[in-house]
Amino acid sequence: MQATDICRNGALSCARVHVCGSQTVGMQLALKDAFCGAAGGSEGRGTGRVKFVDLFCGCGGASSGAVDAGYEVVLAVDVCEYALSVHRVNHVGCVHICTTLPPSEPLPLPADGCVWHLHGSPPCTRVSKAYQQRDSAERQNALAIIEWYTRFAVFSSATSWSMEQVATPVVIECLQQLSKCLARTRFDYEVIDLMDIGVPQHRKRVIAGSPDVVSRVRRLARWRQSVKDVIPFPRATHLRTYMMNSNPKPDPTGNKKWVYKRYSDDEACKPITDPAPTVVARHFFRWAFPNTDSKLVLFSVGEMASLQTFPHGYFFGDKKRKAMRCIGNALPPLAMQQILSGRKPSRQRTQKRSVLADPASPSYDRRLHATFKK
Ligand SMILES: C[S@@+](CC[C@H](N)C(=O)[O-])C[C@H]1O[C@@H](n2cnc3c(N)ncnc32)[C@H](O)[C@@H]1O
């Protein structure tokens, strides 16, 4: 099947094939045929691999992990044109749909009888720790999308499904409520710090999904990697985070709502022999030598991508800020690969990822490296 793009939002220009109104039905049938074959066989296009559908696909962290686990990514949906174009470059042969979820028209999902996995990472910014004290209407919208996706997955014909979210109290409470009304045979969840399954950064997440997927998450081998393990050519002994303030705590005097402790520059430095703080969408880390007045140097896109365990050569486009947003939002491929396969990757594969930060690698940000050398 040719790579097919569908744009359901007239304002966007990402489509190679525009589908609207009744045309969608025809497209849906055509895609179902492609997924399941004329006879409706479960192995689809004869690749023998289980199909993977990625909703809120972003630049493809989850999809990339699925490929590593031996799945075939067949459908990717996101509202962000840039993220979807990054996904498209790295996952050719997959159907890309640029639209807002929940969709106004049915999605071209694999037909009943196919063996397929559904994954979704609904947007988490508005339910994150940093945001949840602010706009409650926005937070309710974000929770509504999480609830929509969960119900959609539970009632879909997917053989198995998963969802990744930040593990904040509002999200956990939402999942607890859902667990009261959804069948245990179809819904479960577990909180895990992805650092404990080899991702070289603190990244506490909740993984919800079908019970087979969640029990696999619980059984995963625990192992750790440091920054140094994935960036073989580090440019300093420490990294400095954008976090200049500690986590806010309620003010016991009641004078202020929240109290912050301001970090000194050196307190914000973390040794690269440890896992990094959480990679987020808006901020690059900086290379640093604490207790010296040496210049701070920004991490390159490739180095940030290494901390998110993207494979060598993954292309993030030419817009650095947008690329960083995609990287920070992603589910680390290494985590998705283990969630789907239940296995730690071979040493060879882990080493392959590390090459990304090699200054000789094409993905390395040469301009920044040159700045550093000056
Ligand atoms: C957490 S990120 C997904 C990361 C992705 N799973 C990965 O591993 O790279 C959430 C994504 O949802 C997209 N998004 C936000 N709201 C959306 C909506 N209503 N419909 C579709 N996509 C949406 C954003 O553009 C963003 O790419």
C-alpha cells in the first residue's frame, strides 16, 4: 500500500489525499482491505507482523518503539502538522491522518478479526504537575480527552491497547473513576518511572491498557542507564536543568499559595553518571562544569533525542524548537519497545541508540558543537 495522508482539517495542508464527506467511507473500506486482505485475514498485508495504530502519534516515539518490538505501524493520527510530518519521514508506508481527536468521522481502523494494537498518548501538558494549579477548564478538557481515548480503546476491536500519561493525582483519579465502570478484562493501569526500565532520565508515567499489557509492565526487568551510557561523547561532567526552582509546596503560613526554593546554579547541576531529570518539550539541557565559571553549552537536538532513546538517524526536521517540542512530548521508544515485547533489548540495540550523540553522526547538531569548540 502506498503511504496515504489524509487531512481532515481544511486549514492544514498536510494532505496528499484529501478526504471529505462520503469519500471517507470509500477510503475506510479501502484501508480495511489493505489491513486485513481481501479475505479478511488477520495478518494484513502479509508481513506477518501485528498491526500498530498510534493515536496522538506526535513525532513517533511510541511508533518507533513498536517497530523495535516487531510491530508494523499502519495508522498514525495527530493534529500537529509538524509532528505528523516528522512521523511521516520516519515511518513510510503508514497511513497518516492530520485531524483533531475525537474525530468527526470514523477512523480507518483495522477491521474486526485483525490482530492489532492500539496506542494513544493524549496530550499531557494541561494535566502535568506544572500546569494543574492553573486553568481548571483547560484541565477538564485534557481529562475529557483522556477519558474519551480510554473508552474508545476499551470498546474498540483492538486485540490489545495501551495509553501513556503523566502520573499526576488528577490523571490517577480519572483512571480510578474509569476503573469502576470499565470491565477488568479490558482495563488496568500501573505507574512506573521509565528510569527503572533503562530510560536515562526520571520520567514517571502511568501506563493504562488491556490487562496483558499492564501485567507485562509490572513484570519488566528493572535496569538503569545514565546520561553517560547513551551519550558516549559528553561535553562536560554535569548537565544543568532549566529547573531553577524546586517543586512548589503549599505555604504553611497561608500568605502565599505556593512556596518555591530557588536553586543555586550549582544545585541545578546533575552529574552525567546519573539518569537525567525529565526531558520536557520546552527546554534544552546545558552542559556544565559546576564550581567553575566555564560557559554553559546547550545540548544538541541529537543529544536530547538520545536521552529520549530515539534510534540513530531519527529525523526531527529543521525547526529546532519544534523538534525539541516533539522530542520532549514523546514516549521514549525504549519504553514502548519493552512494554510491547516484555523484554529488555539486546546490548547491541542499546549501543546502536547511543551513536546518536556522536559528533561524527549525521544527526549531531554541528553548529552547536562548533560553538562549543570556539
Ligand atoms: C504526548 S504527545 C504524543 C507523543 C507520541 N506518542 C510520541 O511518542 O511521540 C501528544 C500529541 O497529541 C497531539 N494532540 C493534542 N491534542 C490533540 C487532539 N485533540 N487531537 C489529535 N492530536 C492531538 C499533539 O500534537 C501531540 O503531538
